[in-house]
Amino acid sequence: MDVTLLPFNRLVGLERAAPESGFLVTLPGGPQYANHLGTVHAVALLAVAEAGAGAFLAQQENAPAGIVPIVRRVEAKFRRPATGRVSARCAVPPELVAGWLGELASRGRVSASVPVEVVDAAGMVVLSASIEWFISRASGEGQAPP
């Protein structure tokens, strides 16, 4: 799934980042994203963080088809004001992802917390967050009939 195609993400102008950049998604700079101080609004930063974590999950090649991820909780720390383009990146150890996938296979659901950083145009980390996802198989996926 391409998270940039979701209606809300299209509305705000979220873009896929170039693969070689090390980022997952990006939001271009512009006055439409500004707060009362002229820096990037907190909600815009959170949108980038959530979409980055979702993009990270979507790119997992060993994930089964037909899963449904839903955000359950967000913990965020705003580190400094952001200006210009902001981009999200995630670093999750492969063994942690393998554990999530194993639990999803055995239980049909898993809670997965994805750490994400949002970086501004100057390369400064402006937000650190953990996006907790509840992930389950879509109704009927791999389940025995009643």
C-alpha cells in the first residue's frame, strides 16, 4: 500500500520520499503548514510521523496480504521548531519485525510500536515518536469458519 494515496495524506500533500534519501515520506515546505509562529504546525509533523510509520509497515516484504493496521496510540516529543520540508524515517531491528510477524501468524493480531523520527530541511530531528499499531488479519483471512 502506498500511504501517500490515502485521502487525508493526499489532502495535506504528503509525498513518497526518494528511496536513496533514507526517508519514507515527506511533506514539502509551504505556508499552508505553518502555525502562529511561522514554523511547521504540530499536527502536520504528527501526520508525517504517522504516515512514515505506516509506510514502514507497508514495505515489509514478509507481511501477509490482507492485514489491517490501525493506530492505537501515539507518543511524541517535539524537539525543536521545524521549517521547510519535513521527512520521516524509521529504524526497527529486523528481529523485532520478525517477532511481530510471528505473533501475527500465530494469533491473528499483534500490537507493534514503530519508532519514527521527523527531520526538517536543515537535517535536524524535530519530532521523535512511537506509533503503536494494532494489526490484524482482515475478516475471514486465515480463520476457520464458525
